[in-house]
Amino acid sequence: MQEELAISEKKLSKLAKRISKTFSIYEEEALEVIYEEWDLVERLFHEHKKVKEVHTHLIEEVNYIYRIA
């Protein structure tokens, strides 16, 4: 049985703030990115737990997926 992971609103808010600074976008747009890549975000939180680590890996993945940088 797989353990269900609940990601708190506080962690999502912190992640959105970090993403908004990284990509120079509004926090609302950063939340859209988070929800568009929700499966990836869930997996990263399950693997890394901390917002800073999730942010680092998420940015790498998003850059690779969308070929941004």
C-alpha cells in the first residue's frame, strides 16, 4: 500500500514564491506551473521533503521539459 502524501498549503506557497523569483513571474503564475506539473511536484516532495530541494529539482526538470535554459 502506497503512503498518501499531503503537501501543505504553506509548502506550496513557499515553493510558488521561489519559482516566481526564479522565473521572474507572479506567484499566481508560479502556482499554475506547480499545478500543471502536479505529478512531478508530488514525486519530488515525496523524495526530498524540503521546499528548497524540491525547488531545485523542479526547476531542473521544468527547464529540461520546456527547454527554457
